[in-house]
Amino acid sequence: MINIGKGIIAGLFASAATGGAVFLSSLAGLAPGTDPVHAISGVMLTPAGLSWVVHFAIGAFMWGPLLAVLSLTLPSPFWFKGVVFGFLAWLIMLLVSWAADPATPPQPSLGPVLFHILFGAVLGWAYGMLLDRSERQASTLQATQADW
């Protein structure tokens, strides 16, 4: 069963978790150059504060509802639905960034992939936890039937 509202809440939660992971990894120097807020700031030519708002808005109002819709077709359990979804979101991000600057080919690196997979895993887990039992069972049943 699709629940867009719970997808939005899960998107906010996943955006916060990923934002925290990005912040902590940049403080520790573990993943230099993988700050999505800095990247959004550069593409949109906006200050970092507004880019944080955009980061949360995209996570909550685009990716959260999209996972809610696609959760019916993605493989179970919900955290795995999110991992698959996060990887697909990374591919879309790569293509969009390439389209924004066609002269510069995309430079895939491990950091952004891991952050997107983390985002997806938290998104899927949170969405699954927010659903009540009947919604969760309906979503799992429909995903299983879609595999046939």
C-alpha cells in the first residue's frame, strides 16, 4: 500500500541521517569532496544555508514519495528496497549532474555512492517502520506478486 505522507516523513528522517553522516565524515576528513550541499550550492549558485533546505526538500518531497510509490515493485525487506532505490537515485544524480555540465564527464567515486545507499537504506527502513502492519503486508505482498 502506498502512503505518501509516511514517505515524506521517512524522507526527512533519511535526509537528516545522511546530512549528519556527510557532516561527520567531512569533519573527520574521511570523504573529501562528497558534500552534496556544497554541490547543490555550486549548481544553483546559492548560499549553503539555502542548499540545506533544498537537500531536505528533495529528500522529503521527491525521494520519499517516490520510494512510497516504487516500494510496491522493489524487492523486500524495506531496508533493501531503500538500498536499491538509493543506488538508482545515485545513477540519476550522476546523469543529472552530467546533463548540467556536459563538457565535464561524471567522475564516479565511492563516497557519493555510499551516501546515496545510506540514504536509501534509512529511507526504506524508516518508511517500513512508519507503515502499520496491514500497509506493510500489502506492500510486501504486491512486491512479491510483481516478481512473478
